Amino acid sequence: MKKWNIALLLVVLLFACEKFPEGGSVYDSRTNLIGTWQYKEVNIDYHHIPDTLFRQHYKNSDIVFEKGSMVRYHWRDGENHFVQNRQATYVFDYNKTFLNIVFADQPFEMLMYKVRKITDQEFHFEYDADNSHYDVYLIKK
């Protein structure tokens, strides 16, 4: 086997074995991301939000990542009544450290989710918005 073939094979193997800081294969991240996710826990400014606030804003809400680049946010209140739907597009940065989200109704603003973990059942990311730091834990529905 030629030297460049061996080098290419080693690069592919290293990339396939790369992990996110808290778990999950970078190689499988796109496949694992697809599906409907529900909120498990949300921390704001490194503090766990109270259960009443979680139930009111997150418990019945979900995020749906579709194949391609579409993502849909479904916001429901504590009694499961519709509050808002938002549509966005997503794309990983070149090394899959960040997941960039651009909302259809705000095309000039981008959220950058720093990916901490993506498995087939768990997704953990963090981001900064509105002068606050958000730490979000999702589980697959």
C-alpha cells in the first residue's frame, strides 16, 4: 500500500474515533442529531432553573432536527397549549464543535450551540444569548 493511502486511512480512523467532550462520536453526530428531542434540563447562568419555570416553558416543548438542514422548534406551555413554532436551518462548523442555527424570521442572527455531547439518545449543548449562558440537556423522544 502506498504511503499516502496509509496516511489517509489513519486520518479517517482518527476522525471516526474523535469524541465530544462528554460523549458521543463526532463521526456519528449528523445521524444521531436527526429526530425529535425533548428538554430534560436547562441551566441559565450555571444555575438549574426551578421546576415550575421548567414545566411552564420547556417540559412540553421540543426540537425536531430533520435530514438536510431544517430544524423546527415547537414551544408549548405547561398545559401543552401551543405558544410558538419557529423554523431554522442548522449546519455544523468544519470540526463539528459548534452547531450554527439561523432562524427563518431572523436571518441575520445566528445562534452557535457549542456541542458537548450527541449520542442516539442524548444531546447536550451550551450557548450565550441575551446576556445569559444557557446549558441545555435534551433526550430523544
